[in-house]
Amino acid sequence: MDELITVEDAAGERIDKFLSEELSDRSRSFLQKLIKEQYVKVNDRPVKASYRLAFGDLVSILFPEPEKPDIAPENIRLDILYEDNDLIVINKPKQMVVHPAPGHYSGTLVNALLYHCQDNLSGINGSLRPGIVHRIDMDTTGSLVVCKNDTAHQSLSAQLKAHTIHRVYEAVVHGRLKEETGSIDAPIGRHPTERKKMSTLSKNGREAVTHYQVLERFGQFTYIRCRLETGRTHQIRVHMASIGHPLLGDTVYGPKSSSFLHLTGQTLHAKTLGFIHPGTGKYMEFNAPLPEYFINILNKLRNTAK
């Protein structure tokens, strides 16, 4: 059981929102389910998800035994960068969804992990997300860490919450960035009118900071490196679009079509991932090589620029 005492600036906040911020490794829908099934109590009494906290409230959460995943294991090849008894680091390919969701109940990374790891995955996030601590978008490639037990999961989740995990991405964006380096500090939340999109215009945005560096310039495109301080949904895509430089291939936040044939989704790669190993206490860092499609785009841009 975890016990949380509200602080002064949480007074008046809905309990489901408060818990989703305090326990960022769990989804809000998962926490709402716990509240509905009375696994969450305030001052020893069950409450509804709409309950608003008061200063000094004692919130207790009893996590039920993890459900047995009902998603089928699938023999899908994994590009493994590192693996031990606590975790596995994957180089995720393009167009692979991380965990099952409506419309994607097979062919996901979770399906592949269930086959490869069998029962050795953390159960903290429920049956649809075994082992999943963080996500990258379907069309984003690169480094992703998955936990094999709850102790490792809790350690990595704490590092994510403290913003101490080192995450570096590479991307190609539209336009010529004027400066060699820069930072974007703009809260991100749900778009005020288009609910499937994220935006820096949200009234309830959460802190988001992205640092970028120009690696190479190609006329109307720029190859950049981004380092994340925070990890909001679509953070790099939203931040770069907000300063007028959407990612190449991103039809959600940028142009609706691309001059590059057969390009599906944003040109974004999770290059570097570094964290303190939950078992050894030592810092480890992994680098996922650029995928072939990304290299081909860079070569085409270089040839065109000449």
C-alpha cells in the first residue's frame, strides 16, 4: 500500500488528477478504475474520482494483484540493445505500437515482449502494459526501456518523475533554424479544440522543456538533436511546431503531405537513453543506431543541398 498526504497546493484538486501526477507511471484511466473499485480511500473512506482534496487528507492506495495479461504472445523479432534480469532495452522500429490499444491488439511491442520474456515483466501497469515504463509514438524509432519486475519499474518510474533519465532524440525539421542551439520552455496539454492533439495553448498544460542543437542544414530542412528535460506526450513534435519548425513527415502538427515518397510519420529517432540501473545503482547509457529510412533521407537532403 502506498500512502500520500496532500500538500497545500493540491487542495481543491480532483483526486484522479492528483494521483495521475503523483504516480506518473500509471495511466489516469487505470487509477480511475482503482478509485471506482474502492482500492483508493481518503481518510479511510472510499471516494469518487471527482472528489476534491483538502489540505491534510490522507490518501491510501491498495494495488490489487496484477492481472494475467490476456494479450497473445507473438514471435516478433526484437532489436535488443541490452538485457539482464531486471530490464531490457529495445530499439523500436517504425510503425510498431508500444502497447495494445483500440485498433492495435496484435503486432505491438508488448505482444513481442510477452513471447520473449514470458512471465518476466512488471505488472504495475496492468495487463495491457506489462513492463512498460514509458512510450514513444508508433512512427518514432529508437531506445525504449522495459522492466521485468516491479522493483525495477518503481525505480525507473521515480527517475522519470524526477527528470533524471537522459533522453536524446534526433530529428529533421522544416525550415532553417536561425540559432545553433536553443531551448523551448512551454507547458503542454490537450489541444483546446482538437482533443487528439497536444498543444502549448492548453489552459491546463504541464511543464515541458526541450533543448535543441543544429547538427546539419539543408536549405529548407534542418537536422537537429533534442534533449528532453520532461517527457510529455508528443513533446518534441509539439514544441518544434510551436516555433514554426514542425518535423518532416509529421502530418498531425506539420504539412499534411510530404515531398518524400513512402515516408510514413515524423522523422524522429530516440537516439540515446541513460539511467541509473535499478539493481546495480550504476549509470548506464544506450545508443540506438539511426534507422535506414532516416539515413536515406539525410543522404537525399545532402545530395539536394549540393
